[in-house]
Amino acid sequence: MMDGMTPEGEELPSCGMMVDTSGSGYSMDSAVAKNVEVGCGKCAYGFRGTRECATAAKIDGKVYLVVGAELEAGANGLCESVKQGTVEGELMGGKFVATAIQLASAQ
């Protein structure tokens, strides 16, 4: 296996995180929001090779880079700490493609 490639020869995301490439097509009903941890992939979750801050979500025990719906990691305090939030979307190509993402309100 070449560095940066899966055993199947697929390229890993540029952030260098290990991803599930089984093609299981995990998806969530877009009408139902799932409660998850949200943080900066670089600062909070320590993705190898990541040069810039990027939003990531921990879903069912695995951390995924979030694409689609915008939530800037640095501006929302995700570099300093992991926060609770809700997401809607699906896992695709080792990333979480969000149709919606929102941080939980501070109590």
C-alpha cells in the first residue's frame, strides 16, 4: 500500500485522516438531526497533514471532515474546544457531506 492510499488504491483526503472506504454509504434521514461532537479537525482532533483549520464531526465514534454546509472552525471556537452540535447529511467518500450543521446553544 502506498502512503496516502487505501488498500483498494483510493486516495485518502488531504487531511490525512483514516477513513472508512467500504462504501457502506452511511446516511442519515435528512429530516432527522443527529447530535454529535463538532470541532476543528486540525486543532481539536489532530488530523495529520492538515495545514488549515477545518470543521470536523465525530459521528458514531469516528471523526469525519465536514463539507457542504458551512461552519467556520476558528470563528466558532472549535479550535479551542470540541462542542456539541447537530448535523444532517451523509457520509460520502470518507467525508461527511452536511446539508445542515448547527452548534448547540450555550446553557
